[in-house]
Amino acid sequence: MSVYTIAGLATVKSDNNAVKVTITRQALDMALKYISVPKLDPAVYALVRAMNATPFDLLPGTASVFYDNTFVNTSHMTLVPSKALIYISLGADEAVKVTRTLVRRVESSGRVFFSLKKYFECSYVFDVESKLATRAVDLILRDHYPRSVDDDLYI
């Protein structure tokens, strides 16, 4: 159980209606990362990772997210214990772009004993462009790596 102290006065009527009261406002140190999976989506998404450095749990509810003193969005937060990590999506950031271009695709086939084998080889180039002149971009770039569950199919 957590105990919270409210600074100042709050009016809570005795009519059995829920009342929202601000307990505290906290600024947390955050690390900004960008994530892109260009095969599935051309957008690059900004993701914030922060540590709940407060001595109390952050209760579930709606959180207003600000970046560089600018309101970005609202996000629903689950219960975040003290000293736990928080991940918050800031949505797509149009200032960072990633393109995935197929530069080579080779198909070949051959016979091995009595079976026909087909081979595919693909090569891609990824271009990253950032319009964020004030800082470097920490980008996680993910791509599709095919895997087979069929023993006769080698990848």
C-alpha cells in the first residue's frame, strides 16, 4: 500500500462521485530512441525510456507527455513501481526517415539428387536521414529475417 500526501487543499464532496486530485508533478530524466521497421512501415517512431526515480509508485491513468516543453500527446500508463523503467511512445517523427531499397535479387535453381532446389538471394540498402541538426539519433533498425519451420527448406 502506498500513502500519498497532497500539497495544499482539495475539495472532496461526500456524494459518492469520483474526484481526481493531482498528487504531484514530476520531471524524469529520459533517453530518446527511434525505432524503424521499414519493410512493414515507412514511419520512424520515437520512444522514450525513463526511470521512475521518485520514492513512490506512479499510479495508473492518463499521463500528459511533454518534450522540450512542448505537449506531445497523452498516454495511458500502467502502475509503475519506484525504480522501475517506463517506456512511452511519442508516435511517428517525420524529422527522421529510413528507406529500404532492394538493390539485388538473384533467383537460381538446381537439382540435388531427385529434387529441384530453388535459391533466392536479396540485398537491401538502408538510407537514414535526420533533420534533427541539434543531436545525434539513436536508431534501432529492424528488418525481416526469414526462418523456416520446414526441414526441407533451408534459409
